Amino acid sequence: MSDATVSIGVFDNAGYTRAVLDLTMRLAEVIFAAGAGAEDATAAMEAITRAYGLKGTEANVTHTIIALTHEDPGTHESITRSRNVKYRSLNYGKLTATSELIAELIENPIDVADARKALATIVSARPQVTALWRRLGWSLVGAGAAVLIGGGLTVLVAAFIATFFIDLITTALDRRQVPVFYQNVVGGAIGPMTAAVVALVDPSANPSLVVIATIIMLLAGVTTFGAVHDTLSGFYLTGTARMMEALLITGGLVTGVAGASLLLARFGLVLRVNGNVALTFADVAALLAASVVIVVGFALAVQVPWRAYWVVCLLGALAEILYLGGTSAGFGLVWSSAAAAVGVGLAAALTSRVVRTPPLVIVVTALVPLVPGLTLFSGLLQLSDGNIDGVLSMLTAGAVAVALAAGAILAQYLVQFVWGPARRLQRRFVGPLMALPVRLSRSPGKRI
């Protein structure tokens, strides 16, 4: 009788461990696929397993592979779970809801079966907005970018229409599992085609601004921030892979734009893509309005929770003001971008508690108008023409991308260090957490 009882107990413990590991993997997979960084996914797995009583669990994220291992302290037998997250897309509504569920499980672990049902409800929930509204959101990003770089009404309307069809076509290609490089080749070719129509309809308009606006829209969703975040947090392989993905997408854009421009030139329509657009305080009202439009459009496209809209709009305008102030004072693109990122990061770390939204969601959305897509594209285009100045443009774009991410991460770390458990977190993680709940107080608590 005693042997039978012992064997049943061992079976139950192993079954409970597997159930907890499976739940943990599912939660980490959702936040990682929705836009969280490797460090946040790792921290979530470790915190959840601790909350459910599993000690000594090892979690790791390597590019698309999420791994979780638990060693039984009594038998020293290991149980390992892994998942391959092949497809990732920004879905900040799902990320926020799952982050809230993780916070609840850390504070008060409920039955594993109930937790899995709660997660299934989040995953299977209807999108916050329909596909049409998400597509219109990307169109707003293009239209706002057109105004931000000095385009008039004709350019604005053309950019809105072009970006609408870019998202429509690239989404259709994605459903047919066309590689992302070719998706962006097609998307990049739509810009010059639309610019040619603008040149025919309104000869006084600058058609090159339409091309630039579509490029900014396509690069807004590139995971440059995540790549830099992962690299600075010590996940070098994951960060490098994400950076290569960003470069691949940009390469597809260059190919599409260059190919379409060459085709149009054969028919006598020569387009000159001019990216030398200076932003000053002269038209600050228009620039702020354009920045807010870009932020709202991006928020619609990636499904930022409604309660956070007013915060991302304010911080988007703040980012533009700080950036314009830095460039007007002669600090250059890189340091101006860093200053804007630090300011937005500090504000996001505090306002995220008010709107119950992860700081990552607020920071990335607010900094979209400052994404260095134009500079990076100009550099690659110059290199394709044999101009060595393209190397400098590419280095500048890379420095701006690093400055945006590093500034926001530094701000988050400072806030957690002053009011939160940054000293304790530093023992286990390199940088601060951006997509998970962190208790901003010195009092003990269960949150990460």
C-alpha cells in the first residue's frame, strides 16, 4: 500500500510540473509573439514558475526558440519544454491583457486549468478594432509622415491612399506566406508608382515626398527597438537576428523603390527621392499635429488599449518637442533622439501605472515619429548608386536607433532604481523590464 501511495504522489508531482511549465510557456509565447523582448519573456517564465512553487527553473530565449527547464530537487530529473515562435506581429492589446494576467498569477496563483482558460480567452478574443480600421491606422501613419516632412494636401492624400493599398497587398501576400523581403519589395514599389501619378495630377507637388512617406510607414513596424533592447539586455543572438530582419526589410524597400523608379524612368518619368528635409520650430504646430496623427495611426494599427491613447498622444508630442529642441540647439540627430527617448521613457514609466499599460507599449508608440527609417533608407539608396556617403547615413541611422532604445531603457531603469526593485533585478537581468508589471516601491511584494 505504501509503495502504491508513493508512486501516485510522484506521478501527481510530475503531472503538476508539466502543467505549470506548459502554462508558463504559453504565456511567454503570447507576450513574445505580440512584441515583448527576450528579457521580458524570460523574466515572466521565471516569475510564474516561482509563484506556482517550482524552484530552480531555468528559462531562456534564443531568437525564435523559447525554452524552459525544471529540475526536481529530490530526483534530479529534468523536464524541458520548448516552443518555436516563427511568426511575430505587434499586437499591444493582446500583450497588455496577457501582462495583466501574468501580474494576477504572480500575486495570486489560481488553478492551472483556470489560468489556461483565462489565457485562451485572451488569445481567442475579437480584435480591438477591425482589419479595416487597422489598415486605416497605417494610412494615418503615412499621411502624418507626409505632413511631417513638408508635404502639401496632394501629397497627404496620395500618401494616405498609397499606404492603404500597401497594407492591403502586403497583408494578402503574408497570408500566402510570401517571404517578408518580397512583401516589402512590392510595398516599396507602390510608392514610386503613386508618386508618378501625383506628378501627372499636380505638377507643383513634390512627388518624392510620397515615396518617403510610404517608406516611413513601412519601417514604422520594423522591430528596431526590440533588436536594440535585446542586444543591450545581453540577448546578443536574438538582438542580432532581429537587427538582420530589420535590415532585410529595408533592403526589400530599397529594391522595390529602385526597381519601380527605373521602370518609370524608361517611360520618361524620372523620380528623385530627396530625403534632406530639415525640421525646425518654424512650423511647430503642424509638426506636433503630424506627430499625433502618426501616433494615433500606429496605435490603431497595433491595437494599443483605448485607455492609453491620451498618454501616447501627449508623449508623442513631447518626443517631437524634445527632438526639435535638440536639433535646433545643434545637438545633432543622435543626441536629440536620445534626449527625446529619455524624456518619453521617464514619463512612460510613470504614466504606465495610471493607464495600466506596459511601458513598452507607450514608449514604442510615442517614438514612432522619430524612427530613423528615412536616414537608413537614404544611406542604402546612396550605396546602391555607388555613393560612399551612404555608409555615413547608415551609421547615423543605426546610432539614432540605438539612441532611441537606449534612452528609453535608461529612463525605465532609473525609475525602477529609484522607486522599484532595480537593485534586485540587476542580479538576474541586465536591463529593466519593459512589458511586465514591476512594483514601484521599496516594500516587499510578489511582483517581478
